[in-house]
Amino acid sequence: MLSDFENQFFENQSLDLHLDLDGLARHAAAQIAAALREAVRSGRLAAGTRLPPSRALAADIGVSRGPVVEAYEQLAAEGLLVSRQGAGTWVASLSRRPARSSGPAADPATAPAQARYDLTPGTPDLAGFPRQQWLAALRHAAAVLPHHQLGYADPAGLPELRAELAGYLRRVRAADASAGDVIVVAGVAQGLSLTARALVVAGRRLLAVEDPTSVRTRPLLQAAGAQLVPVRVDGEGLDVASLRRTPARAVLLTPAHQYPTGMVLSARRRAALAGWAAEADAVMVEDDYDAEFRYDREPVGCLQGLAPERTVLIGSVSKSLAPGLRLGWVAAPPWLAHTLRLGRAHADLGSPVLDQAALAQLIASGSYDHHLRRMRRRYRARRDALVTALNRWLPTARVRGISAGLHLLLELPPGCAEADAAAAAAALGIAVDQAAPMTAAPGGPPALVLGYARLPEQHLTDAARLLAHAVHAAHARATPKTRVP
């Protein structure tokens, strides 16, 4: 028999049960047994789940203890439950019902193989996430956060984080921002979506975008109601002269490290862009997605610092910490910040408060800056290893955009089709991104986009060697053979 202490313990520890019971005046034991049987067979009560003591369940459903004991005994006899005196009652280990398929099974013959070396860009080295510092920041936040801040907070974000972010952006990115200008968002994607919606509402549906640009960004902006106008990118970044010839009065660009070419917007183009915005009463949306990582050049301040009243600066910790945190920010001029705050309120009422407080503590303590310095050294070593290997084994290709960021652009030798090169690379276990899907206007040189953040130097060296074999094979297939007379 369970002691009074053990009964009380299991009453406190056991899970609540949702039983579909239709009146228990008669046949109570049978109804309880049927409801438990259905819960076990459907999987709602998993194997090994401890059931409440019979006295506790009887009190919950408003019957005497006898029908519950009878139901438990019946299901134990059927093999669905296991009861042992002094230990309680739990769901037996049964063969699981086959999982319901949500669609046709994948054909193993056509399913993509796991890449040996994944060079697709977009994700940082997740093994570098500062777990101990983050845990310390979370503990600090849980200890000092006032009770009222655990409620439905300001959808624009925790005041402490907004203040820390504004200070960080002024100090590191030369931004002209105050805490009131900052809205905390769930990453750059949400920041872009909210900004695009706000611009559409303000009558700026036409949105100029860089060509090439990320294939993930275009559908996000279109879903927000924007009509996209591609503007070509050259060696100095966005071509402002081409932008002037469009009817767009808003532009999205990545001036610190253009995606995917890696170009930095030149000082001359920055001045021209700010002049266009003033003359056309236009808005510039600055995606600052990986500006923290630079290697061979001096820091380049954000565009927002030149024209804060006409620029929306969007960033996140997805590249600096981890995308799974879903924490980012938008620094917007006051006339737009209010609209974005309302948009955040209508979307999801704001980001998790404890995570916001932890990020604020990480920045305030200096741990965030220390982490960035450590990762900058790691990424530089990996970039150097990849570039050195590519220059060794693929000297006819051109490596571009390497002074900053977490990816580079590899322009393939003339006559080499990038689709063939990517397919040949995949056959050797190398995953890469093609540049062509990112380009609205065809005709550019064939190129591959390679991310180097996740692999150590030796793996990057091996990957470059295999990639060179793939490119040579693709190029040989595309080159017509000369017939010998």
C-alpha cells in the first residue's frame, strides 16, 4: 500500500488527465475504462506515463474511488496498464501505433544525399554559441527582472534592451539612434516584413531591390505587398544612377556587405544614395545582416548614420550568435517607428522578455563584444583557408567579396555552367548555392556562393579540392572537343 506521504507526493507530481466522460451516474467504471483505453491507444497517454492515484483521479472527476479502482484493474487485465502494490499505476510499454503519414513517403532513390561538406551560406558556426555566458545572462535576468515585466510588455521591446541596442549601434555601427527609435523584432525577416508592410500602407508599394539579391528575401517582401523593382549591382555596390531612373521611392540594400556579391557600397555611392533619398522624398531600408564581421578593411559605418530621418536600419543576432534565438532590431525614424511598433503588436505582441533581458545583459557586460572578437578571428582563419585552397586548385576562377561577412562569391571559369558545377559538386558531397537564381537580369558570369562559417580549416581545404574537381569536370563537359584530322 502507498503511504499517506506517497499518495500526497503522486497527487502533486502526476499529470492532469483529460477524459471524455458523458455523465457518471451509471456504469462509471466502464466509462472511465473506455476513456483511458482510448487515451492509451491514441497515444495521448504514452508508454511509461504514471497515472494519478485512484483517490486523486476520483476526486478530479467527482466519483467515489471504487469505479476508478475497477477501471484500473480492468485495463491492467487487458495489458494496457501496469499496477504494482506500493509503486502505483502507469501505462504499459505497448507496440506503438504506426505514425500517420502527412503525405507521400520520400523516394530513397530521389531523396537528396547528406552533404559531406555543406558550403551553403546563411548560418554561423553554432558550436561557437557562448552557452556559459548566455546561461549566466539568463540567470541574471531571471533574478533581477521586475515582476511586472513578465506580463504583456511593450511590443516594441524591453526598455533595457532597446537602450543597450541603441548604444551598441551608435558605438559599433556609427548609427544615429536612440532607444525610442528601436523596435525589437524576431530577426531580420520579421523586420523586413514589418517595414515593407508599413511602406505599402504609406503609399510606397514600389520597392527597389539589389540585383542580385537573396532568393529568400524576394517572396517575403512580395507577401508583405511590395512590388519589387530590381536595380543592378556593380563593383561599387548599388547603381544609384539606375535607381534614379525607376519610379521607386523606397530601396532595400545591403551596403556593408552586399548579398551575394560581397561588394561594399562605395563612399561616392553612399553620398549619391543619400542625395537621391532627399530629392525624391524616399526611404532607404538597410539590411545590416553580417556587418560585425570584417577582416581586411576598416569599419564602414552604417548608411543610417548619414540620413537617419530617411533610413531604416535592420539587424539581428542570427549571424553573431544564433538564428534560433529569433532576436533582431529595427532602428527607424520616429514617423515610421510608431507604425512598426503597432505592426509588432498586431503580429505577436513582442519577443520573449527573458531572452531580451539576457541579450541586454550580454551587451552591457561586454560579453557580446568579447564573443564577436573571438568569432571574428575564427571566421578569418576559415576564410583564409578556403581562399588559399581555391587559389591553389582552381586558379582560373575568381574569388570575390572576401573582405567581410561569412560567405564569398566564386566566379567560375568562362564557359562553365554553374548548374553543372553545382550538380557535379553535389555528386562529390559538396553543397553550394548557385548565383543565377538570385539574379533578375540574366547574363552575369556563372558563379557559386560559398559559406565558410561552419567548417574548420581542414574541412574547408578538402571541400575546395573536391569543388575544384567538380568545376573541372563541368567545364570539360561544356568544352567542345577538337577533332583531330
